Amino acid sequence: MLLGRCIQGVGGGGIHSLSLVIQTDFLPLRWRPKWYGVTCRPLSSDLAAQEGQCAGEDVEDRLIGRVHLHRLGDSLSYRRLVGGTQHAWDSAATLAPLIIGLLGIVATVLYEAFLAKHPFLRKELFHDISSVTTYIAAALQGLMLYGTLYYPLDTGVALLPNLLTFAVSGSITGRLVTRFNNFRWAIWIGWLVGSVGPAMYIVWRINDSTPIWVIAFLLGGIGHGAILTAQNFAAQAMCKPGDEGAAAAMYIFSRQFGMAVGVGIGATTFQNVMKSRLAEDGLPTEIAENAETYIPVLHSLPEGPRRNAIFDAYRFGLQMVYATWLAISVVTLFFCLVFIKHADMNRKLSSEHHLDSERMVRHWGRKEPQSDAEK
């Protein structure tokens, strides 16, 4: 199963990148955001997250996290999955994947920079601080998005307000970026609104009504939809002419990298913080290691200090996860405000591939041969 998922990841990642690269071949840069929104790409991203949640209903949660290791190409996400949960942070089982993963990343970067004849990490794409900031922000947006979405189906249904506004916001942002020839405002507003969402999550209480968390999810979806579309084409606008396809693929790579890391960080942060709170209250820390399966047991407990303390540990763990996302959002907003500069999107299309409109007209305008009866 793991091998099959790795192969599926290679194909899925290629299709994801290719769909954007194809647009760079026959659409001028100024018009790409508009048609990106028309194709409802943000909506397909949402449905993919829901599909993963459906699969998670009958599959062990840790196994789902592990099958995404191929997206990183190293052992870092494994370290985040087991650190402090399955193994201690200073154990060999945690440190070895971390060290191997870091060395692998360093070796890959050095090889791509000095030895590769046809590198996939092209130095030209990182020619200024604006480009570097855009790719880092892409990774952080993927981290936050899947750190929130990658949970079982019931939670996925509750997140539908987030997902629907995510798709609508992405489509509207694409049209506005094309209209005003400016992507910076969308990035700024996206990260600002995206910061308000986690801030509202932190103040949630255990028995809050539905409208409270629906509003928070709506704001989160609006922010992430704007970020996804605006940063995507910011990367293409900042690259050198002719490198738009490579920039689009690198943006997808950065975002997928963040997604793979985000799956593990949210769960690990929650479990470690919850375990710490349980230990302070003198309660079994094994509850944190099986937090999801313990929920039916928790609801069956009689009212009293023990039940309230366990509820508080769950709440505190989630608050720290949301606090992590809030900190990332605020820091990313600051860097985007300072370092991402304007780039003109009125760029002449530079491509070896062109649509042959006359051929299409000839094909669809061709008359069918008449039968003998019609003659």
C-alpha cells in the first residue's frame, strides 16, 4: 500500500504541476489568474482534502500520515509524527530521521546548485528576496491549510464553510488580480484575514454555538483562497521571461512541501501539549496518545473534576495548535508586507506552443459525408 501511494503521489504531483504549466504555454500572464479561477482549481483542492478525510474513516490515522512521506523526499515529517508521541524527542528513533532528513536536504541543494546538468531547483527562480519570500509563504500556506483540514470526515463536514469560501475567494481573487494587474494587495489581505481565523479559534469554548465557529471558518476560507491564487501568479510575475512554467511548478512543489509537514505538526503539537497538561493534573498521559479513540469514553464519564480536567486538556491542546498557526500567519504577513515587491503582469507570452484556432474551426466546421439515401 505504501509503495502504491508513493507511485500515486508521483503521478498526482505531476498532474498538479502540469495543469499550471499548460496555462503558461497558451495564456498571457495577465489573464492566467482569471482563468485559473474559472477552472475552479481551489474547489478541486478542497474536494481532495475531503477525499482524504473519507479515507481516514477506516484507516489508522498514523498510517495516513506516513503515506505522505514521499512528498517530502526525506524523513522530516516522520520525525514530526513520532517526536514526543511514539518516541521521546531525544531518542534515536526521533533524532536519526531528523538528522538524515536535514543532511539529505543539504546534499540535494548542493547537488542541484553545483553538479546537476539539468537541475529541477533552478537558481534563476530565487534571484531576489521577493521570489524567495513568495515560495516560503507558499510552503507556510500549505502547512497551515492541511494542518487544519487533514482530519476525519465529521470534522471535514464541519469545515465545509471554510472550504466553500476558500473556493469562491480564490476565484474572485483571480479575476481581481487580472483586472488591477496587482497581486500584492490580495496577498496582504489574505494573510491578514487568515490570521484572524486562528485568533478566533483560540478563544473558542467547549460549548460554543454553531454560528461562532462557522464565522471563524468563513474568514479562514476567504484568507486562504486569496493567498492561494495571488501567490501562485506572483511567483510567475517575478521570474525571468520564459521561466513561468518552472516558477509555477516550483510554487506547487513549495506548497506541497508545506502540506506534508503540516499534517504532522498539528497532530504532534496537540498530543505533546495535551500530554503535558494531563501530567500537570495527575492524569494518565496515555489519553493524549489515543486522543481520538478516547472521546467516547470521555463523554461516558460522570460529571466531576476528572471529566472537566480531561476536557480542559483537550481544549488546551487545540488552543496551542491554533496559536502556532496564528504565529506563523502573523510572521508571514510581516515578511510579505516588507519583502514582496510589485511586478508587472503585462508580459508578452513567450512559448513554443500555441493553440491552432484555425485547425479547430476546420475540424468542427467540417461537414459529415452524406449517405446514399440522403443523396
